[in-house]
Amino acid sequence: MKEVAASAAAATTQPQPPQQPAQPQIAQDQSTLIRGIELQNAGQLPEAEAIFTSYLQAHPCDGIATYSLAVILMHRQDHARALAILEPCVQVTPGFAPVWMAYANVLQNLGRREEALAAYDKAVAVNPQYTEALINSGVLLRESHRHLEALQRFQQVLTIKPDHETALGNCGIILTEFKRSDEAIGMFQRLLAVNPNYDWGLGLLGYERLHTCDWTDFEGMAQRIVQGIHQGKKTCKSLPLMAFSDDVAAHQISSRLFGQRFPQAKQAMWTGQRYNHKKIRLAYVSPDLREHPVGHLMCGIFEHHDKNRFETIAISLGIDDKSRLRSRMLNCFDHFVDARLMTSRQIAEKMREMEVDIAVDLAGYTADSRTDVFAHRPAPVHVNYLGYPGTMGVPYMDYIMADRYVIPPEHQCYYDEKVAYLPDAYLPTDAGLKIAERTPTRAECGLPDDALVFCSFSHDYKISPPLFDVWMRLLQQVPGSVLWLMSRGQAAQANLRNEAANRGVDPSRLVFAGRVPMVEDHLARYRQADIFLDTHPYNAHTTAADALMAGLPVVTFMGGAFPARVAASLLHAIGMPELVADSKEGYEALALKLANDRPLREALRTKLAANQRTHALFDTERFCRNMEAIYVSMWRKAELGEAHDQL
């Protein structure tokens, strides 16, 4: 569900073994030390470790030997021993930058972030050209949500090495988070000029262009991305791919490729133990327990959980925005763990310590998620749900919760998780949210009083050129009509107006809604629209549910992959399948029919209002009970030691 720019910065650079001793004055037996380094470079780590250990007994705190041994220890995750040899060494050899680099890396892995940053700074102070230390500290700053400082580190690398691929990629990604799209696009173009095959590079460029509605070579780029994915190439991360294609097979391949970044831990934390709990311990892991679409969708579920049967735990990975929504969540969980500054391993250890029975990942491959928490297997049951509309393609996610519209039975082969089917809809809603009673006037919304208003409040990146062609034909065929959009940036608005003009439509017929502080007031605006036009191949999800909640009919057509089928799922759940087309042509014809038939539109509004009271979509308590029944089934299978299977 999370609709953001490309995901996190490149992984931390591991310290590399030196090629030869740099300080011969402290290496009385150079041949022995060189032999150890040669074995280390050849991958013969036990033999190299024995040499370095023996050498350090004769030469305590030798910089080269300490650094080399620390690299080996970190490779096998023995951070405690690495720290033990590095702590005295940085005091004895403070002028040897690689030791500071290794020390910082160990501290980072142990979750001691501020100390790690200080150690990286020591390495750079000794060697201002130490790009690896700058890269690592930049990644650490970004993980600490200190994005501007992180950007400055990566820019510093580019002053040293203008073609440094990792720095170019990280600069571009952070610029997308600052909404500095033109600069980000330029950075990604530089990156691809340096390395046309840079992992995920093509998708990074294309996805950020979509955020500004810059459709330069859209068809060609989409084709290259999908073809590359089918060839096993890392042309695009799995979330951005959803805006380019509804090829469900490509989505699975892309997720599997991206999931390789988070390999399953060699030693699982939960190894089959049975817990003697009076209640099922249910943990939700998310960076979005705040003012965010996922937060809005799930808050009512959190509040409706049966506390006689479930002990609920929040594992919060994101910021505390001090919002009303955050306050509601703080009040409804039995335990609320602010894990933002914890390492992924520490989070997994905390979950294992709390004896979590079922852990639900509400983020998947979206911004600030922590997939590697689940790679440690902290709980008997792991569930992929809501935040990411697709398979995660990793072996340690047991289930994905869905409905039979977003994942029909014949599509189960494209999901690495077992499918747990909710009976009514996949998307939850919060029935406790009340739309503002006052409806703003059309004049207040910038809309003409007597025009038919087509509405699409989806994110800019979801507007694809083929769909925009349809929208412009609708405006041409319905005199005086306007298209009401929710664009986030001036560049996107300018590009959309230019695209309208290129299709023979007066740009003034595109009206852009501004932001309002209260969600209740935002929802009230939908009453001034006549028809909500869904996007494709990435549907409106939360936004489509918002429109239906406000009484606005939604027109969609069902695609192949999960994100292209969500609006159809919502319409079936509200009892209005007649608004689901089976093709782009059918979608256009249906929208045009509604635009030209006011009595039909009014009848649909009346039916929608009636169905809100009788159908499942806006019954939060019913949804929660159905979800809990699935959780109980998962828990029972785990307790009996049965294999995870479709539910």
C-alpha cells in the first residue's frame, strides 16, 4: 500500500582485507602477515584466521592483523569478538584508518549508531579520501532518518570520485525523498551513463520520471524493464515494477530477485518451541503506525481485536509523528515497542524474547521496512499483509493474506507464500472514521458548477500514458467535463497539462486539488465529483476505498497482477461488480456511458449508499473477526507442527 519512491540506500560496504601490509615498521615478520592476507583474499578464512590470531599474540594491536582478523570475524557475525580486538587497537593505532572503519562497522552492526558515526568520522579524518567510510556513514545516517546529512556524505564521495556508482544511486534515492525529482532524475541518468546495467538503475530512473508525469520513452522503458526481469536481470525493484506492468509472473520474479538482498539467517531464532500462552501473541511490524494510508486502514482493526483471545504487540519501525492516529494506536495495543533505533537482529531478538506467535509484516518491500527481521525467523508464523501488494519471494514468509479477486486460485503459483483467503475483501477500512458533514462548494474546490467531474486522486506515478489517452478521449466526448486530480508537484502538473494539450484537450480542463490538513475534510470533497476513474496497472487502493466511503462510484478494469485487481475487489465487496470492466476498452465505454446518463449515476449512488450499510467493505468489526479466524487457524497449524498451507 505504501506508495513511495524507490527503496532504501545501498547496503553498508563491508571492510575489505588489505592487499599488502601498509606499515612495515610494525610487521616484523612480513612474510607471515602477507601469507595471511593472501589466504584471506583466496577465501581460505580458517587458515587466515589462525595466522592472524597467532600473529597478534606476538604483536598485540597490530593494525593490519587486527583489521584483517576483524573482517573475518564480522563475516561470520562474531561481532562481540571483533569488538574485543578492535577497541584497544583504535587506541594504540589511531592513525590507521582501516581499523577505525572496521570498528565503526562492528558498532553499527551492534546497534551503537552514534558511536559508529564517530568512528567513521575518525576514519575520514585520518584519510579524507576514504570513500568506503563516507558511503557507510551515509547509509547509517539515512537509516537514522538524517537524510540531509546522508546526502552530504554521498555528495562528498562524488567530489572525490564523480562516477562512484553507489554514491550516485544513493544521492538519487535521497533526492527522491526530498521531492527534488529533477535532480534525482539527473543523478540516475548519470548513473546509467556510467553503468547501463547497474542493479535496479533503469527502474530508478523510470519510476522517478513517473512521479513527475514525465513519460519520456515510457513504452520502450516498460518493455525493457519487463523483458529484463524475465531474463533474470535486476532492471527494476519490485514495487516500482507495479507501475509499469501487470504481468503477475514478472512481479514474482522481480520480488525473488529483490529478496536476495535479505537471505535467510543461517540460524533461526525460533526452532520449533511451543509456547504456553493463554492468548495468541500477535505482533504487527510496520514503519507506518502513524498518519499514513496503512495506519488509517489498520487502526480500526487494531482497536477491534478481541483482547480475550489475542495479546497485541506493535513493533514500530518509523517515526512518531505525534498525530491523532498515532495516539489511537498507542492506546489500543497491549505492548508498543518503538524499534526505530534498534538493529534488525535486535528487533528479532526482542520478538523471540516476547514469544510472539504470529508476526505480521505490514510493509513488505516499501520504504523503511525491515525484511531482514523476518529472515531471522523470530516467530512460528510470518504473514505478509497489506503494505505490499504482492509476493515477497522469500522462503521465510509463510502466508500472504488476500481475497479471491486479488489472488484468484489459478494465480497461487505466482506467490511464494501460502494464500490465506479473507472471505469478503483484502483491504480493511476504518468504520470509525467519520466524513466531515460540511461539503465544500465546487467553487471552493476550483471546479465549475455545471460540469461533469471525472475524479482520480491517485498518486502521480500511477497515471500511465495509455490510461491518460482514455481520460483525454472522455473529456473530448463529454463537452464541458473536467478531470479532477491530486497532483503533488508543480512539475507533474505542468507535464500533465502539456500532455493534455498534445492530445487536443484544453489544459484548463485539468483541475488540481490542494492538500487539506484533516482527512475528514478531504473525504468530504469526493461528494463534488461524479465518477472516480481508477488507474492501471497500479490501481487506486486506499484512494478507491475512500471514494466508495464518500459515496462516489468507482470505474475500474481488472488486470493480471495483485495491484491491478484491488479496485475490483473493493467493488465486489460493496456489491457493485457492474462497475468492473474486463478491458481498457470496456473501461472507457463504461465511463462514457455513466458520464452521459445522469439517472444511472444517481441510481448507482443510491445503491452504493444502501450497500454501505449491508455489505462487508465498511464493517470493520466483521473484517477483524474474519482476520482473527485466519490467525487462529495459522496458530493451530503451527502448534500441531503442520506445514503451512492455503487457508
